[in-house]
Amino acid sequence: MSSAHHPSSSGSALLVGTASYLVACVFWGLNIPLTAILFRTFDPFFLAPLRVGLASIVLGLMMVGALGARAFGPGLGVGAMRFAVMTLAMASFFVLYNLGLRYTNPITAAAIMAGSPVYGAITLRLMTGARLEKGFWGAAALTVLGAGIAIYGRAGDTGQGLRLQGGELLVVASLASWTIYSILAQRWFDPSVPQLRRTFLATFGTFFWLVPCWALVRAAGLVGPPNLSPGPEAILWLTVTAVFSTALGAFAWNIGVNRIGVAIGSLWQNTVPVFAVLISLLFGIVPTAEQVVGGAVVIAGVLYMQWRKMH
């Protein structure tokens, strides 16, 4: 794939990019069962700024450790207006995703999210005019097919089916927003800005979009008062998701986008439910046969695209 930031096709870039996407998707898979637990304590709109705020602190500490005192030097490495647009795209992902899940059932949402390679490819094409590498659509078809098999099994297991409730387009818009952020984080920052600093600045800036958004949702009566006295378990899982899923996951994702491009990243996104199922085993949730088979097909699609890049 070619894009505005020209990801490298060298062997080392492919290895680093693949490893980064693997780490990001494993951490995001961890996020799914833990978020379900956290929703028992926090509403989705209050949880988002909480998690992003904690992630900003973690990324800031990482910057100091990796880059020293110069980590917080003057300047953003990007214009103020562009920075506002970029962080708005990231914040839009969190807000639209939460609204989408609120107004659709989980099976329908999962089916829509299975199309993330398609949404990513369309967004990339519209923003950059980039042409996709040969083999992308074959790999995308495999990942969508695998996700469909897994969703079918989950629907049968839970007794739920596909039905429209109005939030489906919001889920699609949230995935497009994340792709937009991913592209802009590579195009708009000065090339000298390290990926760690880009991730910190974008995450920190996103926090200041999410707080007023939560305030508006609260004022509209869509959510109740925030839980300001969570139990020890909720604090533990909040910290885990903030550190691994939000901070380290976003950092690894940006490295992957920089090395091998966002189109391949959209294929990797379909592995997130696969890792979520595997991690859910730790919480006593046994996957269905369809989820296992579907996960294997998704992984096959990703590996097929990686094989095409190697050759």
C-alpha cells in the first residue's frame, strides 16, 4: 500500500509493523472483556475520559523515561488547527463508538465492525488517493468471512440476531474516525516527532474533547451522575485498560501505521475479537466452535496479506 507518509516495504519495517499491530490488537482484545466489567461501575461516557486521562499520564511518564527532559519541549510539531482536527477525530471515535453501541445490539455491532477493512480502505482512498496493494481484497474477504462465522456462532449461542436499531451508522463513522486519526497522525506531525510523542500529544488533546462531551451528555440526561467511589476491582481493571489498551495499544498502533500502513492495520483490527475470545477464557467464558473456526479464518487472512508483502 502507498499512502501519504509512504510506509516502508523493507523486511525490518514489515517485521516491526507486524509485531506492533499484533501487540495493539492483543491489548485491544483485552479491552473488550474488561470494558464489559467496567460498565458495571462507570457509564461509557464517563469511562472514556477517565481511561484517556490515565493513559495520558502513562504516556507522559514513558516519554520522560525514553526522551528525557526534552520530551515536553515547546511546540507540538503540528499546527494548532491541525492538532485540534486530529484530536477531534480520535475523540469522535470514542464518542461515536459509545453512542453506536448504545443504540444497536451487540451482534449487529459486531457484524458491522467486521467490515473495518472495507471502511478503512474507502477512507484511505478518499483522503489520500492511495492504491491498495495486490491481494488486499482477498485478505479482506477472508477476515470478513472469518468474523462473520464467529458472529454467527455468537448469535446462535446468545439467541440474539441481526436487527437495525439506529446506531449502526455511528459504529461505521467511529471506525472511519479512527482511520482518519491514524492517517493524520502520520501526515501532519513533523517527521522529527517520535511516535511516542505523537501518541501522547494526541491522547492528551483528546481528553479535552471528551470531558465537555461527557458534560453535555450528562446535562442532556443520557447518563446518570458519575461513580466517584469505585471499588478496588474497578480501579484495578480501569488501570489495566488505561495502561495496556489505551496507552500502549495506541502507541503500538501508530508504529504499525508508520511502518506498513493503515490498510493492513484495518485487516489486523478483525483479529481483536479473536484475541478477546482467547483472553475471555481467563474469565471462564468458553468460546463456541464457530468462534474458534472464524478466528482461524481471520488470522489466515492477515497472514495471507503478510505473505504477499514478503513476496
